[in-house]
Amino acid sequence: MILPITMIQVVFYGFATLAIFSALMVITQNNPVRCVLFLVLTFFASSVLWMLIQAEFLALILILVYVGAVMTLFLFVVMMLDIDIVSMKPHLIRSLPFILIFLAGFVAITLSALAPEHGLMQLLTQSAIVQPADYSNTEQLGLVLYTEYAYALEIAAVLLVVAIIAAISLAHRAPRNCKTQDVVKQINIDPKDRIVLVKMQAETER
């Protein structure tokens, strides 16, 4: 039996294709600014997909926080960095086998998650789920996140902090062509070399 194509299916497959295309452009572009812009497009497409599964809170947070704040900051940082685009091409070619292996594993996990017995495909093939009037997606997300997945949330927070510290340590560069202070040299200075007392004879009034 061939099921009729509904508007939900059209929106899902359209934005899913857009998300996959923009995600591929993120990892294949040589210009970092274009990568950031395609990542913003991926976030927009993902937020629409979250809207389809009635996760409005996650969709709005993805647009307001990541697109509105985080990606804007990333864009300014990438535009200020002095990145050698030519040297990135050989690195991408060397990493191509690992990228293909990771992509194959990601596709396998995605296909297993989109099996007919799971909720997403069931939502696309059936009518929309009707929730009660007092249903709150934010409340349900908080209950699950801070009870069943509390330890996973704390571990993810620690990993993000470690990643931020590692990124700052790797990207930090010493200042160039600027005047700096040598504190040790200033402390160990001999006062006789800094101050010279000159004794002058006082002039007598005429």
C-alpha cells in the first residue's frame, strides 16, 4: 500500500536534505567563513526538524543561543584569525579515510534510529500526536535531563570545559612586535644603575 505524501513528510525530507547538504559543505569547504555560514544553515534546518517532533524548546534554543550568539562569536573569531587556507588542503586529503569511516558509522546509526518502530518515522507516516492542553515540552525535557541523564549531563559539561581550555591553550600565541615588561629584570635592578646623584654647587646671589 502506498501512503499519500503529506505536508509533514515534504517538510521533513526537504529540510533533512538541506541539513545533510549544508553539513557536508561545512567539512568540505576550504574557506572557514563559508564553513561557519553553512553551519548556521545546518542549525536552521535542524531546528525545523525538531519542530516537527514537537521539541519547540530545543528548536528555539538552537536558533536563539547557537545561531544568534555562539555562531556569531565564532564568525568574528574565524574572520580575525590568520588561517593558511592552502595548507588545509593536504590535511583534508590525509584525513579523508577517517572521515569516510566516521560518515559510514554515522549513517548506520541514523538508519537504525529511523527504523519503522521508532517514533520519528511513525510520526511521519501517521497523523500528528495530540498532546493535552497542560503539556509542556520544557518541563518534560527538564525532568528527563536532570533525573535519568543527570550524570551524562555533568560529564558533558566537564568535557566542554576541558575542550574550551584545550582550545585556548592550543590557539594562544605570544604577542609579536610589541613592547612588554620584563618583571624579573625590573626587580633585580641595581639602584645605582637607575639613579645618578649629581652634586651641584649652589649659586650665590649677586
